[in-house]
Amino acid sequence: MASKLVEDSLSYGKDSQTQTAIETLSDWSQSMWRESRYERLLNRFVKIHRKYLGMTRACLFTLKYQGSRISFNDPELKLSNIAGFDNSFMAQLEQSLQKINLKSQEYSQGLNSYFIAGRDIYFALLGDSASVWQILIWESERKSDQSISGEQVETYSDFLTRQLQGGQVWFSRLDKTQALLYKDDLTSLFNFRYLELALDSEIRRAQRFMTSFSLLFIDLDNFKMINDKFGHLAGSSILKQTADVLRDTAREIDSVIRYGGDEFIILLLGATPTTGFLAGERIRRRIEDTRFMLDDGNHVSLTASIGVASFPNHAQDKESLLKMADQMMYEGKKIGKNKVTLYSRSQDEKQTLAKAK
């Protein structure tokens, strides 16, 4: 069926059917090259169907298997401002789909159609999981002035559906590859590659919404002594435990990053210099209070020096912000370690919070 669309687009005729085929294929081809996210490609799929193939309503659901039964959750995406289905129809559709085996190969690729409640609906399965699928459901109506036949609509739609499914697989693999690219192998935290992207993103967000964020530069004190005394395997184990402490202490919206060696960075979204300073002290205390376990059952204690700098209060670019936080971390080490040091434009106004005795 897919080849029919290509054949129509390559024909020399200038009738309206051929023109529709050419426009549809051209529009979709540009989308495949232009879109950078799967969600955007999915919305483009809906827009093209609305424009050329008579789509009137559509919804994207997660299809969950519970034993032998399936269920739909609420719509996951608002698809191109197109109308959805009412609850009554969705209940009938869900009941009807219980009767067929959607896990079978028959339904996994291309366009599927189903007649329910006196209406023809189309659906496509997206994803490759045996237990959870996304299912795109839509309805199309031929307009009185539409030049292409119902059979041709299904031919074109099947072609685009297979392209969308292929795009979903490609984007899924891309996301997994990027996740590996931005993940630290030892701690599973984000790595320094991710830091570059995160800082660019947060600076744009802060500038657009006139908000702030803070950067904590964390360095474990005397960590070399741990490696020298207990060995590098013990040191690696302690770094993993430190990562767990930071992950547990930070908020879900914050980004925890292993910068390298025993250095970590946390991006605190929406944090002012004051709240960033207090968050740094909370993390410092948590590290100090933690007993880090060794393989032989013994434990060791650690402390950390933390430098704090905020955007836009202290810097307007990522290089300066990172440098300032790093500088403050070293300032804390110079005056005794185990301290949180907040950047100030005046050295006389520098605020340092020492460990509570």
C-alpha cells in the first residue's frame, strides 16, 4: 500500500489526486527532516491528516495490559488542538478492543481500522513494549469536495503511519543513546557533557521568565587520603555512596552532576543566592553526618567544601558562573574546609558558613 503513494507522487499527471499525493508526501518528508523530537513529529502527523486526509478528532493514550484485559489512561498529549473523543465513545471502544489481540503481529505495523458504534475509526500502535503501548486513535471523514477516494485515504494514511512508527523507534533509540552519552558510568549521575546543555537551558529559562538559579560546586575534602589508605576500589564505592547522598538531598527538579574525580555540581532551579547558600549547608551537613561503608564492614567519615554562585546575581554567562562557584569552593578549603562559601562581588562581604561546633 505504501508504494502507491510514492507512485502517485511520481506520476506526470496534474489531476487533483496526484497533487494531493505530492503535497502530502512533500509535507511529511519535510517533517521527517525538520522535527527534532518524537512528540513534535506526532503532532505533525495529526496536522497533515487534518489538512489532507479528513481527520476530525484524535487522541493518544497509553494502553495498559492487566492480565487479559486492557485499559486506557487519560490522553497523554494535546494533539495539535484537535478534538478528542467523548467518554461514552471511549468506553465502547475500550470494551470492543478487549475482543482482539492487540499484541499480535497483525496490528503492530501500519494502519488499523475498526467499526464501532456506527463509525469507522483508525488506530496505530506506537512503541515496542509487550506490556505498555501507546495507541493513537482517530476518525476521518471524507469531505464532499475531497478529490481522493476512501481507499486512497487509507493508502496514504498507512504510509504515513508506518513512517511515524519508524520515527518513534528511531527517536527512542536516540533518547537511549543520548542518555548514555550524558550519564556518568560510575555513579549514574549526569556528567560534564550534560552540564554544558543544562547551563545553556537554565540560562535561557531564567532570562525568559526573569528568574534565578544557583550552582553548587562540591569537592570532597581529603579524598586522596581515602584512596591512599583503602585503595581505589573503596574510593569508587564511596563516590557512589556520595552520589546517592546528593541525589537524596537534592529536589527532583534539580540536576546532580559528577563533574569529575571527587567533584560534583548541583544546579538548583529557581534558587536565589540565599536559598542556594542554605541548600549548600544542608548538603554539607548531610555529607558530614553520613557514615560511608567499606567492603570490610567498617565505615569512614567525609566532609565537603561547597562553593555557591547564582545567575544572574553573580554572573550572566555559564563560564563565569562555573568559575565563581569553583573559586568559592577553593576559598572554603583555604580557611579550614567543610564550609559553604557564597560568592560576593566584594571580598569583604563574602559570606562563609562554618561547620557548627
